[in-house]
Amino acid sequence: MGFKCQLGCPARRRIDAPTSILVCYFGCPTILRTSWSNENLGRRFSKCQNYGNRRRRCCHFFYWFDQPMAPHAKVVLVGLLRKVRNFENEKRKE
């Protein structure tokens, strides 16, 4: 049986198992995303579907799915991504 969240999100059902999708404070399914900022590179997070949307009401639900990375790992990952981008740019020029 379906349910409707209080914000009118297109939610179909709510699963309460430990492996379920997180829901926001209004009962809407959250969205799992990956951060690509240098500070949180590759770190996954869940957020309300309307988080940051100024036109719709939002409950401001935000949850880091992954723990922060060690500082050395961040430096290595940023360096590797820079090398990949440089390689991709060189391939485009060919």
C-alpha cells in the first residue's frame, strides 16, 4: 500500500527494514548522492528531495552516509582525479 509524504513527494511506499531507503522528516524518500567537492570527495550523503530548493518547502534533512576520509587519502584522491582530468583533456585534443 502506498503513502503520501507531507510535502507531496512522489513516494510509493515506505520500507522500515535496516537496509531501507532513508526518509526525510516529512516521510519522503531521500536521495543518495556523492560529493565531488575537494573537502568531501567521493563521500556519499542522503538528503531530502527538496533540500536546497527555494521554491518548495523543505525539512532540511541531510545525512552523511560515509565517514570523513583521512587527510592523506583526500590528497591522494584529489591528485588522482587531477591526473585523470588531464589525461581526458589530452585525449580530446588528439
